[in-house]
Amino acid sequence: MKTCTTAEASQSLESLCDAAIAGRSIGIMHNGQVVKLEPVSEGDLDYLNREYGLTDDEVDTAIRKLKDTGEKAIEDGTTVPFAL
């Protein structure tokens, strides 16, 4: 598991998110505890509905926009895909 402080995480949050999406185990130390950073699967729509009060259509739209944003960032060279 890659572990970093909250200060380090704030400086490299995008790359940490990319790593977590790629399947790498990421932990962020906060108040003496490790908080795990992991993606929410598309199949876990109930979580998104409960946590954020989104409808299924809103969840689908959000997922599509996140994917599009990530793909555009890769195309623009502002980020790169993470490879293990």
C-alpha cells in the first residue's frame, strides 16, 4: 500500500485517484489513522443514491462526465494513464 500524509495527498490527489482507479492500494494518513482511497464501482449505484441523493440518471451522467474528463486530460497531456 502506498501511504502518504494529507498534505502530500493534496499535492498529488489526481495521480493518487488515477492510481486507485488502476487498482493500486492507496492510504492517506489522517489523525493517526489510514484512510483508504478506492473507487466506487459503477455497480454500487445504491451508495451514490443514498449518500448524495442522486437519481440513477444523475449517477449515469456523473460517471460519463468523469470518464470524459479523464479521457480529455489524457489526450491534453495534463495527466497520464497509470500503469503498474
